[in-house]
Amino acid sequence: MKKEFEPLFTGFNIGSVTFRNRIAMSPMGTHNDGPRGELTDSQYKYYEDRARGGCGLIIMEGQQVTNKTEPWLFHYKVVDTEEQMQCWAKVAERIHAHGSKMALQLCCGLGKNAFNYGDEGAIKSASAIPSFYRPDVLCEPLTVEEIHDIVGCFGRAANRALRAEVDMIVIHTHAGYMMDQFMSSQWNHRTDEYGGTFENRMRFLHEAYDAIRKNAPGIPVIAQLALEHKYEGGRTVEEGIQIAKYVEKMGVDGIMVDVGAYENKQWTCPSPYQGDAAMLYAAKILRKEVSVPILNVGTYTPETAAKAVADGDIDIAVIGRGLIADPDFANKLREGREEDIRPCLSCNSYCVKRLHQNRTITCAVNARAAHEIDYPMDKAERVRKIAVVGGGPGGLEAARVAALRGHNVTVYEKSDTLGGQLIFAGEPPFKNRIRAYREWQIRQIKKLPNVSVVYNKTITADSKELADADEIVVAIGASPLVPPIKGIDLPNVAEVTAAHADPSLIKGDKIVITGGGMSGCDCALELAMAGKDVTIVEMLDGLGLKEIINNRIAMLEKLNTYGVKQLVKTKVVSITPEGVMVENENGTQLLEADTVISAFGMRSRRSEADAIFAKYPFARMVGDCVSVGQIGEAVRAGFFAGWSFH
């Protein structure tokens, strides 16, 4: 183990519980429950793998104490029953078998943030406030009797946790969910004993806490709090400190702190635009205000987590998506194999987006995540000779997985380097995770003795290399889309990937980027951060419209922070030596530019792939050569191709 990571591997106590290291798994919904809300074999395996992977504390996804607060929970018939306890006991046993500790995050619902599926019955909240996903629908305030019933649910859940041998309880009071809606004046408009004054707004939490303590004596209890909500009208840092001091006095054994609410969704699951250790600042603030242990979440890397512990800013680093991406995160660090940790992209494409599609989560770079049972990595029945055409993310994943299953793989790459579109996508400084993932892929390929790479080799349907292969994976990617716009071939125009490859193509300080997809926006932000005067021109009515909302909001905020001018609903008419002629509702105008960057997207190399498929119909086509998409689509298609060869 490198010395810099040693702080993460010192023992630590919270109450009566001793943890083997300072790495905890964040509670993240998998949406992998059974039809009645019971835990499934897939969930047991998912959590067990992270415990086996060396994590010191596994905090399970939010466990509901009641199914009566919102429509999507009504079918969760095992909630508040002995069957739910039996599920918890089974998880606890599997986690404990590997030396990890287990915490339950107890939750009484999402309240106004209830998912936008299931419309039978009312959505409950503290007050009659609009539902987040259906603003035309007002929530129904919980009655005092219903609050008392939920407090009883917390007590029963705690007692069941005690009997299930759970080590710790975390009360879900953050992110603007139900309990937070009671605690926060912007959502709590009540005039009874559960509203109005600060103490009244905290009453529901205090009663739930007392019920937990009464029914589960000896189990440490943690409160998960948002220090601030990060939107105008939401909780301020000062209010967050007041709440933290209140719960410390209430008697909690620790505070897990984060920031954000749905009203500024980029903070509920941060994107690359917020950077690494994005919420550490909240822990630093609380460290000066309370004396209980501090747990902190938010885009930690091994380096930032170790430093935060070493500096005394946090006691435990709570890692979420990083442990979805690599369940062996902790063991690899402890064993000095940090270069083998598969980096999380913070892309939110499969771990967050799928929740809103009413689907089980998974991961852009780890297709087995939450599906470990479905895709075992045992050895194939027969060793095969596999040709992978293309060394981009999809091709490399296909090669890696096929090789791990025992096949002999040759990757044919037309250029002199691996990575495909990741080379360009990882250029902006805020896309360091894409760079890290590309480097990880290349390292893993080099470490596999049954994978060889042939560089500077173009493969066609007539190539003899394909005739010799038992199986073929075609992952030849896409090429830049260059529309027939007058002047697009002028010397003052640079295609966006070429500009990344050769920054000398970008001349002067006034830059116009034609195309407001993510590649154009990322290029604009990178140049603006370097001090350039940048304008984006986009024909649609918004920028980055295909991106998940968490990432898009963060990206737009950054563009605004760095003064990038944005012209939407604007068509590029032509390009001249002086700049770009554009047309919108205000007429036609010239946007002066020293350099014009063409970022109209990519065009699939489908015809070339189809030619190979026509001759070898058993070939598997993956990634952008099928349909231009995001990194995760290519990687996952590569995984399934490589895994399928039995």
C-alpha cells in the first residue's frame, strides 16, 4: 500500500462499533427489489461483493419504514413486517462474513420528490406543496395521527434492525426528502406542533430518533444531513449548522453530511463539472461546529479520500458510485493495486437515469453492477480465437472481458494508440475521469497475456485476419460529421476532435463553436476557462439536451460562470474568413471569430461495419458503428459481446 493511502486503513469507532477502515459505501437505491418490496438475491450478491471487496461499512440503500406516504411505495407489502427484518438479517450475515459492518438507512418516503410513476393515491408531505415531478399536483399534508404512526414505524424498524444484527442506523434526513421537508421552512408551512418554529420543525425527527433509541438500545445512530440546499430559498449553511448542532445535542453518534436538493439536481448526484471531493467543503465547515464523527459523501477518488482523512476533515469517506464501478475498490487500495481500480465517470447514465426509468440501476463502466448473478465471470467452455476490430472503449471492453473468460484475443487498431473517442472526450481538464478510465482500459489490456494489439492496421471485410477468427467484434466507431455548409473547409475552421488533438489549430481569442451538444459545450468551457471569448451556436432550443439533467444543469452553470455566450434556436448559414453567418428570429448576423470550431457531432461508420457483417453474419457490432451514443453504451455493448462467447 502506498503511504498516501494509509490514513484510509486505520481502524475507527462510532459508538460501540469498530470499522476495519475509513471507507464506507453510500446508500444508493438499486431499484432491484422484488414485487412486494422484498430484497432479492441480486441485492444480496451486490452488497456481499462490496463487503468482500474490502469496504469497511456498507450502508444499504434507503429502507422504507412505511409504505403509506406515496404511490410508488404502495405495493411494498413487506415494509414494516417481519419479512423485511428477515431480508435485513440475510444481508447482514453476508456482509459480516467478509469482515464489514452494515448500516441501515431508514427512510419514511420521498414526499414531494416521489417518483413520477404510480398515480394511485396521494403523495404525502409536510404541507400542501407541489410535487417535484408533477408540479400541477399538490401533496397532501400528513396528519398528526399519520406522523405518530410513522414514528411508531421507525421504532419497529429499529427493533427489527437490532434483531437482524445490523450494526448501525442512519436516519434519512437529507436531499429534500420527506423528513427534510418537515425540517425546512420552505416546505413546512404547518401551524401545528410540527411546524412554525425551528424546534417544531425538528419535532418529527426528534420523535423518530427517540423511537429508534428506545427500540434498539446500543446501536449507533447517524443522521444524514444536507448542510445547504444549494438553491435560492433553500437551506443556508447557517441553518445547516443550526440543525447539525441540534442533532448532536439530540444524541446522535455521528453526522453524514452532504449538500443539495432536487431543486438544484446537480448536487443530488454530482457530475464531473463539480470536480472531485465536491462536498468536502461541507464537512470542513461542520468539523468546526460539532464534535461527533463526520462522514462525508461526494465524488471521492482514492487520493482525495485519503487526504481528507489525513487532514482531519472527515472520519469516514463515503463512496457511492465509485463502489458501483468497482466493488473491489478498498482491497485494491490496501493491496497496492490502485492502478487497477476501475474509475467511476460520474456520468449518472445508468446509476441515476435508470431509476427514473423505473429500472434496476447498473453502471456505464461495470455492466455487472447490480447484476452480478446474471453475468458470472467464470471460464468459457471452449477457448476461441477472437478478433476485435477497433481499439475504442467498446472494443477494449470486449477484448478485456473475452480474455478474462479465457479466450485468445487480437485487437486491430487503425491508429497508433488506443482509446478511440475517449482520447478527445478526456481532453478538457474537468473530464479527468474519462482520461483515467481510458488509461485503466489500456493498462488492463496490457496485463492480459491472452490479448495482443496490432496498431496501424485497417481491417476490412476482405482482411485475412477475420477469416482466421472464430468470433469477431466490430467496434470501428464513428467519424466527425461535417455538414455541407459553405465555408466549412476554410483554414479558420477546426473540427472539434482535431482541435483537441492539435491545439495549434485554435488561433486567436475569439472563438465560435458551431454545435451545442456535449462535445461542443465541453470544448467551449475548456476554452473559456483558458481565457478565450467563446460563443456557442445551436439550432435546437437548448444546449446538451440529450444529457441527463444532473449533468446538464452543472454544465450550464459552468458555462454561465465562465461567460460563454449561448445562441440557441440559431442556424449556421455559412462560414467566412471573418466568422460565422447565423440566422435566428432576430434575422441574420455575422459572429466574428478568429477560429470557428465545428462540433456538429459524429457519424456512424455503419456502412463499413455492415460490409464486415455481410461476410461474417456472426460478427458482433458494438458502439458508435451501430449508433452514435455515450461512452457507457459502447462499453456495455462491448462487455456483453465479450461475455457472450461461451
